[in-house]
Amino acid sequence: MPPELEAALPWVLGALAAGLFLSWLVTWLALSGRRTRLEERLKAGERQLADLAARHAAATSEATQHEANSQALRTQLAEIRTRLEGETRGAAEKQALLDRSEQRRVALEALLKPVAESIGKLDSRLAETEKSHGEGIAALDARMQALAAQLDVLAEGLPSPALPVKLPEFGDDFGFVPDPQQKAFSAASDLRSALEG
């Protein structure tokens, strides 16, 4: 090897080593900056992944809660439908009972209308009978008083008997036959009280 090169060899080797070291250092620094950026990006990705996992867990929890609420609402809806169907059936049954009772009321009114008319006619006849009966009693009472007055006049002209004669008073039982109109009135009153009771 030429002696000039030999003297420069340590410098060349030092320069080469320094160049290699510098290139390694530059590469290492460049790569470490890039590595730092990659690590930061990796950490940011991990944070995003953790955020996404937390959001996913929250969304899953919320979906589970929504599903539970939805199931509870479905159950309530089924209960309400069942209750509504029962109430609808009950209302239909009540309406049918009301319709039947109205039909029975109309049929009963139709049956009782002739009886009511007959009772009304009987009441008017009884009123007429009572009126004529009252007039007859008043006339009979007037005739009895007139007869009693005539007997008194006749008795004044006769000698007095040894025993006093007692005439039966009006209403005493001396072969009195009950009035058929009075019997009819009594029967009508009994019938009326039975119908009202």
C-alpha cells in the first residue's frame, strides 16, 4: 500500500466510521421520530379503539335496555288487549241483557195494558157505583127519617103501650142482605192492592 495512503488510512477509516456513525445516527433519529409518530398514532388508534369499544358497550347496553323496554311494552300491550277484549265481551253481554230486559219490559207492558185499561174501567164503574150507592143511602136515610117522623106523629095519637116498643136502628142485623155493588167494590180494592203490592 502506498505510504501516503497509509498515513491517511486512519483518517479515512475514522472518516468512514464517522460517516457510518453519522448515517446510523441520522437514520436512527429519522426512524426514531418516525417511530415516535407511529407509536403516537398507535396510541391514538388504541384510544380510538377503546372509545369505540366503550361506545359499543354503551350501545349494546342501551340496545339491551331498549329490548327489555320493548318486551315490557309488548307484554303490557298484550295485557291491555286481553283486558279490552274482556271488557268488550262484558259490554256486549250487558248490552244483550239490556236489550232482553227492554224486550221483556215492552212485552210486559203489552200484556198489562189491557189489564190496566180494565182496572181503569172498573175504577170508573166503582166510582159511579159508589156515587149511586151514596145517593141511595142518602135517599134511604131521608125516607127512614120521614118514616120515623110519621111514626112519631102516629104514635102521638095512639095510647101508650104498657111495654115500650123498640124499633131496630138502621144498620142492625134484621135480615140485611149485603149490597152486590159493595161486594164488587171490596173485590176491586183487594185486586188493586194485590196489583200494587
